[in-house]
Amino acid sequence: MALKKFWVIGASAMGVFVGANAAYGAALKPVAPERAASTNRQGAMKPGKDAPTLADPYPLNAAGWGPEAGNGLFVSRWAEDWTGMREAGRAPPLKAILLGGEAFLTLSAEARLRYDSYDNAQVTRGDDYRQSLLRGILGADLRFNPNFRVYSEIGSGQVEGRRATATGNFQNNVSLQQVFADARGYVGSTLVGAMVGRQEFADGPRQLVSLSDGPNLHRTWNGVRLYAHGERFRLGAFDLRANRLGRESFDEKIDHAERLQGINASFVVSPGPKGSNIYLDPFWIHSENPAFRSGGQTGLDTRDTYGARLWGRRGQLRFDWTLARQTGDHMNREVEAWGLFTLQSMALSDKGWSPRLTSHIDLASGGGAYGTGTLKGFNQLYASSGYLGEGRFLSTSNLLLIAPGVSVSPTKATNLSAEYGFARRLTAKDAAYSGGMRAYAGTQNVPGHEIGGLLRIAGTWAATEHLTLFMDYEHLAAGDVLKRARLPSGSYGYVGATFRY
């Protein structure tokens, strides 16, 4: 009954927002993020006038504010700045409402409906079920002036199907997702600032740090984030504690034992025309997780992950390469692990369906989880829930995955992609792993390297500036390792819609 009410509420809210969207037509249009903001006479950046682009001297696609959602919107809504559009007379209702003086208030909302279908979930025989998911988010950005603001956000997640066993990031009456203060200013032409409080954080390679967009509610942290952004470089530092969600109303708690700390940077190593830059992003991440699973044991895992990401585009080629090394200890055992992740794509044509060849190769060390001595299994930390598939058939530990694919755009508003990944484990002395670092039962005791083949088909349609429809299908065909452990193949699929205002 509760979920039905939320579906009605979500549908009603979507109708209201569709009406509001029609009222101001195409006020939002895609704007190249590198050029959307402007500079005043003092060298300080000003927010965009054609899109909710925040003021930042560093290219926005590399500024570390999280993934973009299209049409100037961000998945983390606090990254938007609508004041420039308000000054230009182009802001839609409820955006950058003038309160007096230099104060503005922006309200935002998101509703996501999704229907999931599992067959042999995570290749567990007979684990077939269907599940409906609803995400509801309301946010408020109060800007006292260009140098200080407070952002807050509440969220609700509802589940139909296995509701009683759903975790707090899926089934949640209402939670205080974010509340933080952001103070910023310019030292010469360099933007410096600090964010203090509960906040989303997704600054770094998505194979290591993400918002976790698959569940109803994003992952959030409590602490401080510092940043300094220039035209050719940026530096960042963070000290965060996990936000532990309950299932009731405002019952989340700060988990001081689960920590994420680090220093990162980004440099424009090769500027290109129309923002086609190449970036080098070195990073160091210190993580402490008291409930990390390795083999059959769960305990404190303390790691230092350091490496670099080289990424960007030039001409028709796009690439994103990350190399990381991990040291530390897990339950008083030494850790020595590594991971290498490479994504690349090549546009075959910019006409018609704009076909693009894609591929990614992922390698992550494994070994030692079921023995003694040094633990060599890579810890994927807080990787994107969609990087290797929302079906969670694989984790980046003891893995070699080669996945060629293709994507096309039949229209400017649609995209279709397909890939087939050949998955193998690097060492037969360790298990094969599914999502969340859960070992496939018995695989540590069988020979062989072939985990299986992972087919992924996905499609999106941007129906309006704010409404996106999407679908996804994944199938893991069991290879020798899973078959010898008497595990079957598995499938997962979903359809849904997201509305952002």
C-alpha cells in the first residue's frame, strides 16, 4: 500500500514538472561545459547564462563535481548554479529565486521509477524475482552571495518485491541525504573553497569512487572537502566518514569507523580544440572499512590506493585509462594489490546513426583470500554500481575482462549500446567474485580460469530536457569455473524513467 501511494505521488509530481517544463520550452540546451561559464574583469569566473553552469576556471568535465546528466544538469544537483541564467532572464520557475540582495534560493527534485527482473540472481540457482523501485529527492540550494551557500537534500526510497530484506539505501521512509556549507573565493584567478558537512562525493576514477546510482539513494559522506582550481590544474583533499542509512525516518547515523581520506589533482597535459583536452589525474586514497569481505572472512580492511588516471579525447578517439596500486592490511594480513582499467572508443562517423566502436579492458589482481600470507585481492572501494553492470555479476578483483562493443545514436535524443565481455580470473588459487566482493561459492576449489561471457545491451531516450527513459539487459553465460562449481548462468534486466527538475 505504501509503495502504491509513492507511485501515485511520483506520477503526480512528474506531471507537474512536465507542465512546468512545457511552460518555459527549451530554456535549457546542451552547452559545452568547457565554454559555458564566463570571466569578469577581475579574472573570476561567472556562472553560465545558457545553462546552470557553476563558476569554475577548470574545465567542468574534469572539475571533480561528479557525472553530468545532460542539458547542463548534474547527477549531484548541488553542482548546478542557476544565478547566471536568472540574471540573464532565462531561469525557469523555482530556480535562483531572488530573496534580496545577493541571496538566491534554488529548489530541485528528482523522481526515478525502475522495474528490475532477475533470473538466477548473481548466478544463484532458482533466485528469480521481480522488484519495483522508486526514488524521490528534494533539494534546496541557498546562496547568500557568490562566496557562501548552504545546500540540503532529503530523499526517500521505496521497494515493492522483497521489501522486508531491502537495505536502507533501497527501502527508506525519508533520510537527510545532504546538508553542507560551501565557502569559496578567488586568490587571483584561482578558485579556492571548502565544503563541510554531509555530501555526495564522486571525485576520481569511477572504478574506485562513485555516487552508487543503482540503489534508490546515493551514497553520502560526512566531513570536509577542500579544493583549489586554476585554468590548467586543480588540487583537492578530503576527509570523510560514511553515512549509515536506516530504514525509518531520519534515522541515519555517522559511521566513524568507515573512513575515506585522500588527495587528488588534475592537470591539462595537452589542450585541444573545442575542449578536447587530455588530462592527467594523480590520486591517493586512504580507506578504512570495518566490514570488508575477503574470502570467507569479514573484518577491518585498511588500504592506501594510489595511482593515476590519463584520459580525454582527441579527434574521433576517446580514452580513459587508470592504473592503481594498493597497500595496507586486512585483519592483520599484509595487502599488496593492483588494478588496471582501460576504456576507449572510436567514432566511425558523425553522420547518420553516429556509430562508435567501444571497448574496455579491466585487470585486477587476486590471490591469498583462502590462504595465508600476503593478500593480493584488489579492493574496488566504492566503484560505480553500473561500471560492470547493475546485475552485479562481476567485481574487479581477480579479474581479466575484455569487452568489445558498439554504440549508435539513431537520433540526437537516443543512444543504443551493446558489448560482450570475456571474463577470466587471473589466478585459479582464488575465487571468482560477483558484485560487492561476494565470492562465488566453491569457485576457490575448482581449476580453470574462464568465468564466462557477459552480454550487456542498454538504451536511453531523452524524451524531454528533463525526462529520460532507459533500459538495460545483462546475461552472464557460465564458463568452466562456474560450471565446475555447479553454478548456472544468470540474467538481469530493467526498464525505467528518471525526471530531473
